[in-house]
Amino acid sequence: MLLLITTTSYPATDLGYLLHKHPDRCQSFSLSFGQAHVFYPEASEQRCTAALLLDIDPVKLVRGRSANLEQYVNDRPYVASSFLSVAIAQVFSTALAGRCKDKPELTQTPISLVAKISVLPCRGGEGFLRQLFEPLGYTVTAQNHILDEKFPDWGDSKYYTVELQHTLPLADLLSHLYVLIPVLDDDKHYWVDDDEVEKLLRHGEGWLRAHPAREAITRRYLKRQHRLTRAALAQLAEEDELDPDSAEETNAEEEAAVEKPMSLKQQRLNAVDAALKENGAKRVIDLGCGQGTLLRMLLKDSFFEQITGVDVSYRALEVAQERLDRLHLPSNQSNRLQLIQGALTYQDKRFTGYDAATVIEVIEHLDLPRLAAFERVLFEFAQPKTVVVTTPNIEYNVKFENLPAGKLRHRDHRFEWTRQEFQNWAKQVAERFGYTVQFQPVGLEDAEVGSPTQMGVFRHEI
């Protein structure tokens, strides 16, 4: 079985540092079921490919057991399976753990990656393959193989050659492969016990909890053992419950207190409302709607025909619904609204079909390595005609007397950008996905540090 990992991010040979395997060497590793070989078919600063080749010994697989013919004659030596996951964990252990001694800054840097698996069993077909990888932001290319070229009437097999393309940290790619390859194969070559629950949760950290197919992933990964599946799903559910709703409310209140003297919250809402109307957006989806402040404002205005709020936090949506109910609007007005739970870094068909998407004070809550996935979800897959994004201007923070020096406005902010940083990001996104972007200050503008909030209005070029 063969796994190829290619990058074109300059300098591409940094892939060798991340994998802890030198591009000029061919290395071999002894495993309990055979040999693993790592080599580089190509290695230049423009393009670099690392190959992981497994040479499985069928005799080793059955040594010490009472073997039958089926154990000697099967597809295990030739297709990607749990054997490949074990090889990834052992041969690329440093990269899988997100460590790099020589260039540690690379481990969390999103790079352009293409993973090619020569023969991947997909029990569930191409549809299930896409259900697993597309929500994670991958572009999936799959070529099905017929059972026998001499007998085409036998039909297609369950085997595919698969390419997965994404821009993300290498450790994320390896974690996804480690978990999802055995899920697609729907089998494992070793005994599954409680340790497998810990492995699943560890390697699924940061993406499995919000994955739309998490129950199917969990069930298959744990070989359909009900006790283990229930235990894993219970722990994932606990993470849902521990989703920092109460802390988020406290943090949001602190941020509001910082900005309250200038009524910045209302100025943001007014600016967003004006941008939506200027672009004729009657169907609007608010991504990261929180407790529904913008939704309430739009719902009161008959200009907007369809309004959808999306948030990962179920508790935030509950609060939003309660507050919207207090408006006591006639049914013909309230029926224009829907609330849905969803993660903004996973492709979701429910996000499509809108004139505009609003992303109000949201992107700064995303980890920078996850920002690329969000960009694809919004600008490539959902692709509304208009996108309105607001985010804090960190340069303005010196103007807030009640904000300590060096502190961000919200404890959950992963970053806050300068005006130049936001504009650089927005222009790159617009160019990449076929949009234009215009920038607008929100709040009183200072000659030296600009406005407290910066807003970008993206328009899709048709």
C-alpha cells in the first residue's frame, strides 16, 4: 500500500523537516506486520513528495494463530487499512504529534497538501468518502476500480484511488488519515479495547466533535462495539456540554463593557444593516450569530425575506430563540427566521442559497490554522453574492481606558488584526475566490490608529 504526500508551499522541502525524514535518504522501518519504507520521488523547493510504502508480510499476519486459507488470501497487503494508520503513527510519530525540533513554527502553519492513496477501500462508496473528508475542507478526487477488467459485467469494486487536497497543518492531515482510513475500511487488524477510545478522542481533538458524521466515524472506528461507542460519544457529548457557553457569556459581557462607552455594538449593527441593503440582500445568513443580536434587528425589518442564524453553541441558539420569542411578532414575520447549529469550519449544504452572509466579530475567535477551512466553507462552497465581515482593530485598543495594555478585547480571541493585516487577508481571500472587497471603518475614526472596528464587504464577481 502506498501513501503519497505532496506540497507546493515554498520551500516545499520543508516537508522533510515536518516529517523528520530527510529527502535525500530512503529509510526503512521494521513493523510487526512487515516493513515500511519512506522515500521522496521528488524534492525541490517548488514541489516535494514524500512516499510511505508498506510491504506487508502475509505470513506474519497469521503467525502463531490457527490459520485458514482466507487469512492468507485477502486484500490486506495491498489496500489502505488500519495497517497504514499504525505505520503513520509509528513512522511519522513526530509529525502526527505536531512537533518539529528544527523548525517548530512550521507545525501550526497551513501549507498546501495533496495526499494520494493508491488503493483505498470505501465500504459505503464514494458518497461516504466525501461525507468524511469534505466537511473537513478537502477537495476530494476519487477514481473507482472495476472488479475485473476482463469481466466488466461484474461491476465496480469498493476500491478507489483517492486524492485529498487541502491547505492545513501537516499534523491535521495525518490525524484525519489516521482516524478515517480504518473508518472507510470498516475493519481493524488488532483487538479494539478501551485504549482505542482514548486514541480516537486524542487524534480527533479539534475536529471530530463538530463533524456531521461523528457517530458513524465513532462506531466504525471502534469496530461497532456498542459499549466503547457509547463511551466515546458520551465524552464527545460532554465536550458539547462543556462548550464554554457560560464563559463565553462572561467574556462577551467583558468585551461589551470595554466598547460600551462609544456604543460600538450598535454602530456595527447599523453598518452591517446598511451594507446588506445597499447590496439588495433579502436572504441573509448570520454565521456565528451568538445570542441573536443582529437577527433581532433584521427580523424587525420587512426588507429582509429570509433570515438564518448559525452557531456552534446550542446554548447560544436557545438564548437567541428566547429573545426572539419576546418580540411577539406575527407568525408571517417570525416564520422568516430559522436557527441551525453548525460549525463554520465544516462544509454544510444548509449554508448555500443566500444573497448575503454576515460574519460579525467571529473570525478572531477561530484558531489561525482553522481559518483556511472557514474561508473555503464560506467563499467557495456557500458562495453568497455578498459577505460582510467585521473584526476588531487591535491598533485602536490603546484608546480603551479600561483595557489593560497588551490585552485583547475578549478572552477567547485567538488574534486581533491591525488594519493592514485585515486588508491583506481580505484581499487574498477575494482574489482567491473571485470576489472584490471594499473596506469601511466602523466607529469614530482616529487619525493615528483608525476606527475601533474594521469592516470588509465582499462582492462576488459573476
